[in-house]
Amino acid sequence: MITQHIRLFVAVVTLALLCGCSSAPATRFYILTPVAQAPLARPQVSADRAAVPVALVIKDVRLPQYLDRSQIVTRSDGHRLQMSEFEQWGGNLREDMTRVLAVNLGQLLESDRVIAVPYTVRLTPDYRLEVEVYRFEREAGGRVILSARWWIARGADATLIASHEASFSGVPLGEKSSYEMLVNSMSAVYGELAQAIARSIRSSEAVGS
């Protein structure tokens, strides 16, 4: 009799656990995507240089610790962050941002020689790029805010030749906007950063011509 009661108790507990698990929301995963962008005009350079697309190595894209996680982070007010347990990045955000930046810059610079470390191809870069992201999330007002600084160094000897800082913001998102809309806005704003970096590189080309 006692054994039957134990079996019944175990069955009830197991059923309760299964019901609890089945009612939990499903986790959804997202990735940033490159955005289609028109190439930037190249400055006047010598004919031999014009025939060769710029070679660029992305050394690093650094994130603040609060962003370097699987959960998608939003900001509810000036100092409070919210981290969604069921809306997450499909991979490592920092690595994904590096990949997308390489694709965006490749389009903008019309170059198939934009790569990120570590790389296995034999390449002598014209420039090396580092990016430090300070903020990259939706703020309480509904806009995606991206603040970053980037450094461009000469490929031959790593001499710093340019350093810039800028902030970008997306279109306002409504209160009922989905996380898919949020990630789309983040991809668009991240594309604006790529445009600013590409302009910096074109300016460096003009100075070095």
C-alpha cells in the first residue's frame, strides 16, 4: 500500500513538472544582419593604387560587459537595464558584430579584402581597425542608441592615423514593437557606424595618396 502511494506521489510530481515546463515561453534567437549600402566613392589616387581594393583587418570589436551576454539588453530608464531571458542572440554578439562589420565595410569600400582576426589568408593590410562600443541598446524613449569610438592604424607599422567617436540613433520604436523590429533597427544603426568608419578610411586614403 505504501509503495502504491509513493508511486502515485512520484507520478503526480512528474506530471506537475512536465506541465510547468510545457507552459514556459519558448526562447527566440536573433542575429544582426548586414545592410545593403551603396559604395563610397574612392578619392583620387594613382592608377596602380586605384586598381587594387583596400585591404583592411578588423583587429577587435569590444563591448561593455553588460552587453557581452546572450540576453538582448534594453534600457528602461537612465540607469536601469532589462535583460530578456526569452529573447536572445543566436550566437556570440561580439563575434556577430565583427562579422557584420566586415561585410558592411566590404560593400562600402568595394573590397573583398576586408577580414577580421584571426585569419588564415596571406594578406598585408593597408589599414588595421579597432572599435570600442560604449552603448548599443534600445533606450526608454524607444530608439536604438549606438555610441562607439574607432581607431585606424597603418597596416605596415601599426602607426595610428585616425581616431573618431560618434553616436547614432534609430527611428522611434512603438511601445508594442517586437524584438524582431528591435534587431532590425539595431542592424540599421550598426550599418551607420560602418558608413562613418568607411568615410574615415577613404579620408585616410586621400591623405596618403
